[in-house]
Amino acid sequence: MSHSVFAWERQRLWRDGWVCVGRESQLPEPGSQRTEQVGGVGILLVRDATGQPRAFLNSCRHRGHELVRPGCEVRRSTIWCSYHAWVYRLDGSLRKAPRFDAADDLGLVPVRCARWGGWLFVDLSGTAPDLEDTVGNLDQTLAPYETGSLHTVAVREYDVAANWKLIVENYLECYHCPSTHPELSRVQRTEGGEDFPSEGLWLGGFLDLRNSATSMSLDGSGAEWNFPLLDQDRTRQVCYHAFLPNLFITAHHDYLMTHRLEPLDAGRTRVVCAWLFPPALVTAGTDTAYAVEFWDHTNAQDWAACESVQRGVSVPGYAPGPLAPEESALRAFLRLYAEACRDDLPLRADTHTGGGIRP
């Protein structure tokens, strides 16, 4: 992919709409501060004195020095710039500028911030539709998992040498599973799934566990526990949800696993994977390694495949082939992306009759 296309994507798809920046629990108390990159823009996330999450550009209003170093987390009663010692309150207003008499109006530049299901989202443009409209019926689909109450038990970060769209495409189909994921294919069926009708900016569907499997793990064992609000059918399903552009939510009967994407350049993507377990299992001291090792292993297989595709599509003269019936969600994503390119607009939250694992 050309650098000019990547620059367009950063503007339209990452700076002009809602992007997930992690879990709200990553700001555990007032004064908690952490940074993220969204479309190449440094964002400072803060829990203010009232307990509300806030977002600002990670730039001091004096000379632009970063307020918190990228990738770092701190806890302070104020926001402090180490360059010239300007100090801001947790609401972003300027508290102190040494040897300045009149700089009270130089508060931090706010970034629109919202929360949903335990995750935080930012909209750099400030003009995207309300987050609720973007979420659509994904809120109802995920309601039985009570995502806001889940505990993060493990996090893994991956640097994948592939364009972010190839990672989205890979997530949206299981046509590759029998040949790429032998371990996954032993515990989950790779055919016969169904789509979730989606209203909002997401695509998804489900596939069933095999009869011999208790959970998604390398040996098929796991916690013999179900989210209480799941119906009987759903307890035997693995449900895949791609909340575009950058949050994948894979829901099992006993835990959730998420991927969060951050495009670094046209051929490289940072992926943050988190494992979320219900309080009942965490309190009971459940060993969650079965989930972590399974998806860490499966992720490695996916990244190798995506990196191979990246190299393959970069060959001069390459032309894509037709999509298989099992790649219906991929087709829906490509349609949304093509419409965004055609109209020079962000991805739009349309109503889809399909777009899951199978047509």
C-alpha cells in the first residue's frame, strides 16, 4: 500500500471517527495518566479529580513538549511538563506557568472522549456521530457478557509486519482456519457458523465449539462456567465481533479476548491483545493460563499468515482472486472501505443484513 493511501486512512479512518484506546480500568484512580497514539497523534488519557476519564493532546501549550512519555503510565495530582515546568490541573486547565503573568487561557487541548462497555474511545475530529450510534446493536449482542465488569488478567503486545487491513480481513474469516490453525480447528468448528445482523460499525458472527471441547484451549479444557445471562445455544458458541476500525472482541462462554490495532505505517501494525475474565472466576482463583496460551499461540499463527500476505500482495503484478463464500464478512468490510474511499469519508455505521462468518 502506498504511503499516500496510508496518510489518507490516518486522517479519515483514525482521526475522523471513534477509535478504541483501551480499557477504562487502565486509569484506576484520580490522577492516573497514560498515553496512546491515534492516527499518529499523541493522546493523554487522564482520570480527573471527580473520577471521570478525560483525553487531551499529549502536548504542552508552551512549546509542545510531551506531558507523559509515549508508552508510560504515571499517577500525579496534576499534569506536569518536565521541559519548562508548566503545571495543569487534571481537568486540563493551566495551574502554573513559571514567570508568566497571563497564561490562564492556555489549557490543554481537549479530545472528545467516551466510554462504552468498559472501553475508552476518542474522536479526534470532535464531529463523529455519537458513540452509541456507532455501537448500534453491538451493545445488545454483548449484553450477556457484562463487559464493563470484566477483569483484565493478561495483556500481550505484538508488532506485526503487515498492513492493518490485512489483520482485519484475517479476523473476519475462518476459511483459513483448517490449514493455518490445527489446534483451533480441533476445538472449534470451522464451518456452519452464522452472521449477526449488525446495526452500527461492526461485523461479526459465531462458530460452534466441537462436542469434545469445554472451552477454547490447546487441549479443549477450561472453566466449566458460563456467563449467567447466556442462553443455552450461546454457551457452545465462539462469537467474533470486529468493531471497526480497531477493536476485535472474541466472546466465549467463560471469558473474552480482545485485539486492539494501532497502524504504525503502511506495512506495520501494533496489536494489543487482552484477556478479560468475569469477577466470579477471578475471585475463585481460576487459572486463566488455558485461555492466554491458546490465543497467544493462535495469534502467532495469524501474524505469520498476515505477514506472508503482506509480502505476497506487495509483489509487482499481483492481482487478488475471488472471495470464497466463507469470506462474507471480509466482503462486507471491503465494501465499507471502498465506500469510504469513493466518498472521501470515514467508515460509516450502516445497517447490514449479514457480515459475519458465513453469508
